[in-house]
Amino acid sequence: MAVNLPPPDPAALHPVSGLELGVAMAGIKKANRRDLLVMRLAPGSAVAGVFTRNRFCAAPVLICRKNLRNTVRALVVNTGNANAGTGGDGMKRALRVCSELASLAGCKPGEVLPFSTGVIMEPLPVERLVAGLPQALAAQSDWLSAAEAIMTTDTVPKAFSTRIRISTGEVTVTGIAKGAGMIRPNMATMLGFVATDASVPKKDLQGMLSRVVDRSFNCVTVDGDTSTNDSFILAATGAGPSARNRKDLALLEEAIAGVSGQLAQAIVRDGEGATKFVTVRVERGRSDAECRSIAYSIAHSPLVKTAFFASDPNLGRILAAIGNAGVALDTGKVDLYIDEVLVAKRGGRNPAYREEAAIAAMKKPEFTVRALLNRGKAEATVWTCDFSFDYVKINAEYRT
Amino acid sequence: MAVNLPPPDPAALHPVSGLELGVAMAGIKKANRRDLLVMRLAPGSAVAGVFTRNRFCAAPVLICRKNLRNTVRALVVNTGNANAGTGGDGMKRALRVCSELASLAGCKPGEVLPFSTGVIMEPLPVERLVAGLPQALAAQSDWLSAAEAIMTTDTVPKAFSTRIRISTGEVTVTGIAKGAGMIRPNMATMLGFVATDASVPKKDLQGMLSRVVDRSFNCVTVDGDTSTNDSFILAATGAGPSARNRKDLALLEEAIAGVSGQLAQAIVRDGEGATKFVTVRVERGRSDAECRSIAYSIAHSPLVKTAFFASDPNLGRILAAIGNAGVALDTGKVDLYIDEVLVAKRGGRNPAYREEAAIAAMKKPEFTVRALLNRGKAEATVWTCDFSFDYVKINAEYRT
């Protein structure tokens, strides 16, 4: 299953100078599996982050939000346990990880960002995690190993990299992510880390991150369940050329958006049980917000997603999802396409529509659903996958 | 599968005087299946209705909303085709059904309420439907046949009945409903019809209906997809005793709420692929609205629903769903129970909690999830089901 692209080529994942990676097998949930990643950042690195809006956010998320006010020297990520829904005890365990890593790495506990992913509401096995830290710090790992060390139900590691030229020289952007949705089924989570060696003022980095996330991770969904641990981090080590003027910052932002978009799409392609990668595009709306609401209403409907799975053009379900988005639409203006096939015209079935054409489009592993609202100029895109037997299987069997 | 109660006993489904039922096999989608129901009301009957809030509501819903301003003499229901997403052509076909029935039944087209259920965005086979009307009008059917004639993916007919004594005599309340998927009634339901022979002023009937719906159909969800055709109709024929004073109206409202609640729960019990019937209760909230938001967030989460299916107490998923409801909660106050098992206490795992206890509760075909917000006195209840392989199977195969 899954609609994955070919696996990352390690040689194409450029190292980012000013950032060192180390992975270890700490036995957090299972033995003999990479489950711990430490990233160390050169002094002077700028770091920005965005986090889940779930009110039950995990202990490490609470610590990250606080520590991002400081300089950041190290990130530590474990898989196998989310340390969410763990109350005050979870906070203590996450802080313990930060202080142990700080003393080993020679920085302050407040300069460490912790991340956890895995099952919710189980105690973090902090002794095993801490015991693995020296091994992680001693290792010199590559980005592919790092991507592997943060996987949960992912079937492939997710890593992308690019190099671009700005006015001051060549800069690298490399990133990794894990997750099977903006939702972590099984209550793992979506984690994303993108790093560049460019030198970027911290004041510019957070805005850049927010814009990039709106174009990448905030446009994907597998099952609509926002995880407790979602985190996306952008680090600029400053070990490479400096990006200060508007043009260089814009070029860099495009490169970061490119890597982030590939990571976000890779998560959907590896969506739990996914057999189809579907782009949902809503056009000619009055506002981006209404286009996005409608795109998500389509992308979250279990009935639409099971029809995708069956390659069944039971496309009235898409009209029903559009009608459910809470947008005060004039449905008589809505057109609906599957790829180039005009299915519904002005709110009703297109008289020239033949199901065979839609079936042919939907049988492909990738296709686009386009809804035209015909009342404005705004648009939004969401990437999603279908809903298959394997989604139920994976989520009914995970953990047990 | 399904968590159905025993099938209705035809003898327990009391006729409602002033209302005549007739079913027919019109071959709308399949041959040799009851798919057409006509209900005729005595002159002077009062009728009230609530309908879907889906913007892509079906042609018959638009006509019902208009015709409810008039006296109503007949209702006509077909299964096999929803006549939704069919634009102006769908309106013409639905109006044709009304005028044909009116001329056969001796009333005005504006006194007919039409209802359709089935596949969306396919043309209503109006000739076959109209050809079946004389057969339906000639038939003298009982409530069980009527319940069967409106089924789609339902595995059992849904009908309940009660008799109560009011100050003026004994009155009957009998109702039917259908629905198993695309179930997230929003101010209405899939299709539900409840009738009483009591005489009730029309001005009282609509308020009674709205309150009843808020306690019944608006508290159930199967998959969160609000349908295009949801309709719930309450008819009071007036052929029996008169309910005019406050006490009689209150007694009658309770009887109607009882029948409606049973119908609504019957829909969840027969939810597509359902193996568990789950009551989600959110208590001690600040407002009914926040309790309801959280209850629905739990009841709609695919991860929670697949965990129900697996009887897997991966209950961090429920905390995550609570955190996703868009309510600015203090999560540190939240307690979570499965039946009598205290799983999470003050936002974290209850130290005394043992998974075996939760597994034992979740293995039962019916159990209750209780979330205590501990910040007020409001509460809300939602009834839902689990998410199984069969939900995917039914919806991937339906229609094809």
C-alpha cells in the first residue's frame, strides 16, 4: 500500500554545516531499532518552531514553546512514546531529558528542545532514554539515519534536500519529517525538522516558518485527528552564507517551502493504509478561508475517502461534503472536476458526464479533485489520501 | 455485525388513526423490493418538520420547507435515489411526483411533502416512481412495512411506538426512521417520521419537534457526514384526543421524545459496520455547547472509533480528541472514565488504572465514555458506534 515516492537517495541529502546528527538505539519501545535522535546546533544558530493546537499537547511541546525564547543548542527526539496526557509526571520526565542532555553536551537545560512521538498516556521510559544519550552524542549520523530514527507507523523515511545560490554564496536546506498525517493515527505525531546553513536573523525566521507551514504541513490531512505532539522546527545554523536582504530571504524561503512541501506530501503518500494520493483544490471562492474549509470538508469525509479507495465515482458524496463545510454557498454555481472530467456543473450533474471517464481518472494512484465555487478569486489546496481497510487494520492493531 | 436490538414486533407498532400507510415496489433502483411509501393524513392534521443544514440539500427538502407552510395531506418517500445534487432538473422531477400524487389522492400539489433517500447526483427515475403510486395508494400497509420501504444500507427496519394517557384520553405515538451511514444529523436527521393521533395546535408542534430533535436525532453520529436529505417530520392527525393544556402537551412531548430517542439510537446501533454502541457523556462543563463539541470530537475521531472496534484501551486517543475540540480547556482538570473505570485523572493517567479493567469494559457491545471537565455544571450526551473494516467495505462497495 502507500503511494510513496522512491526512497531518499542518501547522497542527495546534503549535510548542513553547523548541525551534527547522532542516532542511537535506546530500546524505548522495542529493542534493536533506532529510536533516539540528537541534533546539535552551532552557537549562533537561529531556531523557530510551530506546534500543535491540541489542548492536550504533550509535555515536550510545552517545554519547546518555553525554550524557544532562549538560544537553542540541541534537539532531542524519541520515538515509541509521546509523553502526552501524562500530566506533571510527564513534565518532570521531559525536563530530566533536557538536563541530562545539557550536561553531556555542555549547554544549559533551557537550550534543549525535546520532542516525543508514539503512544499517548504512557509514562516516558526516561532511564532508557537517558542511557542512550551518550551513544547518540558519539554517533556521527547522516540525514537518512535521522529520518529513520523518528519513524513510528511510517513505512518509509522522509527526507528532502536542496541547494540554492543566493547573493552571498550557496546555501543548503535539508529536512526530515515523520507521520502518516497532520494527524498521527495511533497517537504518534507529525514531526518535521528543516535546517539550513544560511545565516538568518531570528526575527525573520519565525515569519518565514509560519508562511512555509501554511503552504506545506497545514495543507495535509490523513484522518483529521490533530496529534498532541505536532511540531515543526526550522533551524538556521549560520555556518554558511548570510541571507539578509529581501531577495536572498525570499529565495531561501522558496527553498525551505520546497523541502517542506515535499516532506508534507510524503506524509500523506505514506498515510496509514493510503492507496491514493489526492489533491483537493477549491478555486474561485470569496476567501482563502472558505476555500480551505471546503477542501478540508472533502478531505475529511469518510464517505468521500472510501469512494476514493474504491475508485468509485460516487461523486454526489463530494457535493454533500462541500455542502457540509459551513459555508453559505450558492450551490447552483458549483462546478466539480475529477482531473479534467467535468462531473457536476452549476450544482447538478453535468449532462455530458460519463462515469467511465471519472472511473479512469480515479483508478490512477494520484488524481485531483477540483471544486469551482464561481464567486470570487480565492483558492486553497489540500493534499490527502483515501480511507482503506488497512487504515482500520493499522489503527485497530497498533499498540495491542 | 451491528448492535441492533431485536426486530420490532409488528403487534407493538400501534396504528395512528387519521394516518394511512401504503407501500409499493416501484423498481426505483432494484426490482422486487419495497421502495415507495405514501402516508396520507386526515384533514386537519398538523405537521412540523426539521431538515438538513447541508447547503447541497436535496430537491425534496427544498419543496418540503416550502410546503410545510400549507396544510399537509400526503407524504411520499422513495428509497434508491436521493434526488440531491441534481439542480433544476431534480426540482422538476420532485414537483412532478407531488403533482401526480396530488391528482391521485385528491389534494393540491402544495399539500404533498416529498422525501428521497439513496445515491446522490443521479437523476430520479420519476416515471417508475409515478407508476408505483397507484399501488402504494391502494395498499393498506402497517408501520413495519413502512419502515422497511425506506431502508437503504440499514440492516433492520426501525420503528417504535407507545401509548400514553392524557387528560382527554389515550393517545398513540408511532414513528419510523432510516439511516446507517452519512449520519451526523444537524438540526434534523436522515429520515424520521413520527405521528400521533393527538390533536395538537400547529403553533405548538414545531417547538415540540425542535426540542425533541435536540434530545434525539441531534445527539447521534455514525461518521460525521451530514446528509443532503436529512428530514424529520412530526405529524399530529387530530383523529384522537386533544392535547391543549400544558400538562397534556408535556406528557405528549415526553412520549414523542421517547419514540424519537429510540429511533435515533436504533440508527446508531445499525451504523454501517458497527460492532459497538457507545454512549459519550461529557459532564461538568461550562456550557452545553462546549460539552457537545467535546462529545462530538470524541465520537468523530477515526482513531478513537478504530480503538473502540479493537476493544483497545489506547485511550490517550480520547484525550487527544478532547484536546482537539476547539474548547479552551484546562486539561489538568479532566477526568476520563470507561464505564466505571477511572482511566485519566486530572489530565494524566490515573496511577491506579489497570488496562485489563478498560479492556473488559470495551469488549462489551455497549459501554459509556465519560469525560468530566470539572469546571461547571453543563453536560451533553452523544451516541455513536465504532469504525470497523465493514464500514470501509460497505462504503467502498455501495453503488458499484
